[in-house]
Amino acid sequence: MSCTKSNDYTKYLETGEIRYAAKPELLKAFPGNERVKLQWQILSDQNINKAKIYWRNKSDSIEVPIIRSPGIDTISVIIPLKEGAYSFDVVHFHADGVRSLAANVSSTSYGPSYVSTLMNRALLSHSWTPANQGIVMNWGSSESTSIGTKVSYININNDPREFVVGVKTNSSSYTRLLQHSVLEYKTLYKPDTLCIDTFYSPISTLKVAY
């Protein structure tokens, strides 16, 4: 058997109880065009006055000032980032340095490499309709991440017109196009349903000649 000095327990009391700030709740990440948006909620703890967001194994970070309201606060931050995959840690702080446990989320910043892979929706055929100075466009199938194809042209009054062809629309038609002008079309993409930006394929053109 062994014994300890009667006051050895004091070494455990000297540090006191460990205190934590409230952890970020409902943390979400929204990918974008060379940026990522982070959003979370603060459900309690009026002493929180800032957050820090870390990525690249904490080699990069930003500080976010926070002014608490009496209720639940929703914090949104957009971080410019080069194209790539990222993992984020978000930590709350009190003015005296007390910190929260980290909330974690991963996301992707899209950029030139992603854009270079985008192709315009195939135009299978088109026909001019002289009676109404128009065109009929017949479309191929849409890519899974496409959200539509934008068609732009100038009408006979020299006014610009734009229409978006839905991904399930196989044929679209337009009338009163300005003769010898140029009709343009490009396909819109969102690589993720949560993406905050829309990406575009290169523009394809047709010279108006009905």
C-alpha cells in the first residue's frame, strides 16, 4: 500500500473547471467560383465575440468579429479560395480567450479547371421559319449538373432578348429575330446543389438567316 500527502488534491483544483464557449451549430458549406461560403448558427452564449475559421491543417485562417443579438444568430462568411477541396474548422471565442470545441465541414472551390470541362448542350438541329422571322431549335440531352441553356438574340426592333431552355425541354422556338444578326447560346451549370455561383460553357453562335 502507498499513501499521498493530504493536500495533493489541490493540484487538480488549481487549474479550475475547464470552460468552453458554445460550439458553432448547424455548420454548412456552400461551394462557389473560387470561393466557399460557410454558414452556422449561435444558439446560446452571449459572451461570444468572434470566430476563427481554419483550413489547410490550420496553416490558414481568418477571424470573424461577432456581435451577439438576444436570440439565435446566423453567421455567414465567404472565403476567397483557389480551386480545390478544403476542410474547415470553426471555433468560437470569448473576449478573455475561452474557446469552443471546433465544428468541422468540407467543401470545394471550383475554378478554371472545372470550367474547362464544361460543354454546351448539343443542338441536334435547327430550322428557320421565314413566316414569323424565327427559328426552331432541337436539343440533345442535358448533363446531370446542367440547370438550363441560355439563348440570346436581337429582335427586329434591335432589342436584346434572352430565354433559358429548361433541361427537360427538347425543342424551343423564337420569333422576330433580326436578320443577319447573331444568335448565341450557352449552357449553365451548378456542380453542386448548394453552389452559390453559376458556371457557363463556351458560347456557341448561329448567324440569323431565315
